[in-house]
Amino acid sequence: MKVSVVIPVFNEFQFIEKVLLTVKGCYPLDKEIIVVDDFSTDGTREFLINNKHLYSKLVLHEKNYGKGRALRSGFKEATGDIIIIQDADLEYDPTEYPILLQPILSGKADIVYGSRFLTTNPRRVLYFWHSVANKILTLASNIVTDLNLTDMETCYKVFRRDVLNGLKLSEDRFGFEPEFTCKVSRKKWRIYEVGISYSGRTYEEGKKIGFKDAVRAFICILKYGVLRLD
């Protein structure tokens, strides 16, 4: 069983080496690490080019498109049986891959969401209104998809590679999360959630998602969940 870890990266020089070392050493299964640099300008790109031993494949974007576009580029390169989405800032802990993979490896699930709220694991206490927005977006998504997720916006989405077959994804930024959720909900995939830890960071530490991304997420829920557009 081969696992493809897809890591979209934009200006993460402070964390990228530690992330890649952790992913590289964290799980005994056969795995490939696919890094997509989304036109970093802080030295991340140069570091990646000069440290090829830390990953399996590197995709370089010619301009900054956003997380969704970077993920699509990574998915095209993935050859594993299972795909894991990993952020490059260590808010999410790669050592928890066994927890995320277990429902799929045991034959129970096709898709697994790592929930920051369905857990007793450590979670850094940060922005109240971010958590409110997250819960509202998750509720809105659940209403139109008839799922009962607790954390639709989570980075940790793990799925069998064949989930991508016939799945047309088009959102370039953080709209990927509701778009993916709305579109997989139309299929008969078995979706599970598992609890994960979360080490959120502040904007001073490099957090990128903002208010306009929350607005876009609502638009995506309407577009792909209510109107069911492709």
C-alpha cells in the first residue's frame, strides 16, 4: 500500500525543513512526498531546489495561484493508493498519520477527515471568531451535503486515490475545502472523521487564511452544494 503525501507550500521557509523531515520519518508504509511550491519568495523555493533528498517530487508554479491550484498540481503527480493532504506549517502533526489512515486501511472508509473539534488531543487556544466561522461554515456545508462533519475546513483530508476519478476540482484558493466536500458528498463514498491535535499559529507567525476566504467558502457552498455546479 503506497501513500502519496501532497504538500502545498507558499513562503514557509521557517517550517519547511522540519515538516519534510517529520513527514519523511513518521510512517513506515511506502510513501512518496510531493511538494508543490506556489511561487514562494522568502527562500523556500531555493531551499527545496537544493534539498531534493527531502521529498520525492517537486512541482514549481510560475506564479502564486493558491492552495487549491497547488493541490491539483500535486494530485496529478500522485501515484499512491492513498493521498494525504499536508499543510507546510506544522499546524497539523504528521505523526498522527496512523490515526488518519486506520479507517481506510481497515476497509471501513474511503475518505477520512481529521477533526480539530472531535478530539481530546492538545489544541492550541487561539482566535474565537475563527472557530465560530469554522463551525458556521461546517454547519452550512452539512445542511447542503447532508453530512454530519464537525470540521469541514480541516487540512487533513485523506482519501483513496480513486476518489479523484471523475472529480472535477476548480477552486484555486481555500475554496478547495467546501468544493471537495460538496462534490464527494454526491457520491457513495464512505466518509469518516477522526480526532486530531492542532497547533494553530497567529498571523504574526504566518497564518494566511482570512475573512475573504470565509466569504469565498460560503459562495462555494452555494455554488457546489445548492446549485450543484461543476
